[in-house]
Amino acid sequence: FDLDGTLFPETTSGIELARLLGHLDLVRDLEERYARFEISNAEAAQQDAHAYRGRRVPELEHAILKIPLINGFEETICRLKEHSIHVLIVTLAWSFAARTLVRRYGLDGYAGAVLGEENDRFTGKIERNFEDFDKPLFVRAYAERFGFSLSQCVAVGDSRSDIPLFKEVGLSVALNATEQARAEADLSLSTNDLTQILPHIIADAP
């Protein structure tokens, strides 16, 4: 699963964290410029990272857990786990946002841009950037580690950052997505209920 726009359908983790940290206008501008292909995610992250310096990690993890998830998220995760399906969150957002949900809901893995942490506080420095082409690299490495292939994977996302992964998995699902993402996906769904993806993944789902 992608995170922003997919599991967080009404906002992005970047916007909500920026609202808390006091640089909302900057992040809105960065997200708009990224959407217009004017800057890379790495360039956006570099400008965003400074605001995190010295902030406590638990404080921002708590903020992530307050962002409304798409309806049916927990039920969907339970059904997938019942069928021994690995669940990952792979995002261009800060990896700690994905990590927070992975730990809270018992998911299997995550990837994203890595913001430095030291003594339970953020350093404001980027340890590793993460771009759209990193998504299939991460998922492929994960799959190989557990003995399956990308053709056995399903990717669910909403925007152009998901397209490189869409092109390599066995099933790609554009969920409440942009026109560009829908054009590249095997399946397009418009719904506020994540359980609607289940019949396309699990054979016996209603």
C-alpha cells in the first residue's frame, strides 16, 4: 500500500505533520510543485526536514496515529493476514510515518524517506532519500527474501509515484487515483471503503 492519498485518503502525512510543526504553507507548496514535476521528492524532503530538528519522535508518531485512515482499513488488514498475505506500506513520505502504522497494526514492512533520529529526537537531517523508482526495488528485495516474486504482489496506490511499482507487480490497483495512475493500473476503484479491494485479491472474499 501507498500511504498518502491511499491509506490517508483525505490528507497527507506531510500536511498534517507540517500543520503541527508550523510550516504548512511550505509543505503545501512543495507537494504541489512535486505534483507538477517541478521538483523531485528528494528536493522536497530536503526543504521539509529542517522543521523536524529536535522534535520528539513519540510526539510525531502520536500525530500520525490521529490522522483518519480510509474506512475498512483494519478489517482489510485482518482479512489479508488471515490468508497469510504480507502487508507493506511503501511511500515517498517519511518512513517513520509508515513505521508507526506498521507497528500499531502488526504489518510486515515499510519503506520511505528516512529522517535521522538520535536519542528519541529527530535530527533534521535526511539519512536516505526515497523516490518512485525505489518502490519496486524495495518490494522486489522483500519478495526475494521471503521466496516469492513481484508477479505475486499487489500494489495499491493513487498517484504517479506508484506507477513504477504498478508496472512490475502482478496486480496494480489505482484507488481514488489520479488520471495518470488510473491509466497505468490493471484495476481502478473509487471508494471510501478499503474492503472493496478484497474480492480482487482473495478468491473467497464477498
